[in-house]
Amino acid sequence: MKLLKHRLCIDFVNTLGWRGREVPVEHLKTYNDLIKWSRQVGIITPQDANKLLQKADRHPAEGKKALNSAVDLRETIHRIFAAIIERQKPAKEDLAAFNSYLAKTMVPSQIIETKDGFDWDSNGDKSKMDWVLNPIIRSAADLLVSNELKKVKSCSDPTCGWLFLDISRNQSRRWCDMKDCGNRAKASRFYRKKQLLKKNKSAML
Ligand SMILES: [Zn+2]
């Protein structure tokens, strides 16, 4: 699926597309989908992905449980960000639910050396079926405490419902992606204008 690559947690929230439609588009229907997406965003290597998929074949109930956690986590993060975008306080139970996800990632978290210094490694035990959620939880926690939180916006097309990070200089971005939602809005504005011109013209006749 398409990625905005602003923040991992935002791309994760956007795995449910067209939130404003009667039937949104679910990209995480199976455990396999979750692992495929994790590969696409680069949080899991092909080798580790294969190991987890084989494990899910042997223990389908565990795979299903991990998928359910993923969807629950995603919707929790979405509700928290949606409230913040509306300048409201997130529900206490959503913050509590998020914090219990976070708590599980904190114990195995460690600081590792990287090329340019140090970084968090929140992956934890990679034999666990749901470890791929850990870097996503970390990403959401980081965004919540960062100055960029105020740049999180929701696409101006209410049927799209994608979140994005507005990193434009004057903070005036309205669409998740200018190439599709932005273009669609431009096209429909153009169409409406044309219809209006036609109407005015016929009124003049
Ligand atoms: Zn959009």
C-alpha cells in the first residue's frame, strides 16, 4: 500500500483507508498482511518475516491474537491523534490503553550504538509474534512528546481520513497527498466552477 513516510505510526494508522466511507478499506486483514506491511516499512527483515510467518502457520490462534492487538493499537493511536487534531483531550481510557502497550515495550528496550551515536532499540524478543508493534508504539510515543505533534493533521477530504504530518513551511497543507486527494479536490472544484459558468450562461440567454 501507499506510504507517506512521515512517521511510522502515521503510516500505521493509515492502514485503514477511507475512514469516512461507509465501508473503510482495511489493509490489515490477516497476520500475513501485518508482516507484509512491516516489511514494506522496513521494520522487519525478510528472514525474520519468514520465521514469523512459519510460526503463524503452526500457531494460527497466536497470529490472530497478534493481528487483533495490531488493529486495537492502531485504533487507539488513531483516536488519540484524532482528539488532538480536534484540539480536545484524548479519552483517559485510550491514553491508559496506549500506556499499557508502551509499558510492555519499555522493559526490553535498550540503547544501542549507531553510526552517528545512539538510538533506542525497542524491538524486544523477535520470536514474539507481535514484536513488530513495538517500533510503532515507540514511534507514536515519540511523536506525542515531540514539538511536531501540532503538525499532525487529518486529510481535508473527510472520506479519506488519512493522517499526515504537515512539514510545509507555512503549515498550510490540507491533503494527505497532493497527488491524489489534492488533485481530486482540484478537479472537483474545476468541475463545479464549470457547471456554475454553464448555469450563469444559460441564465443570461
Ligand atoms: Zn487524503
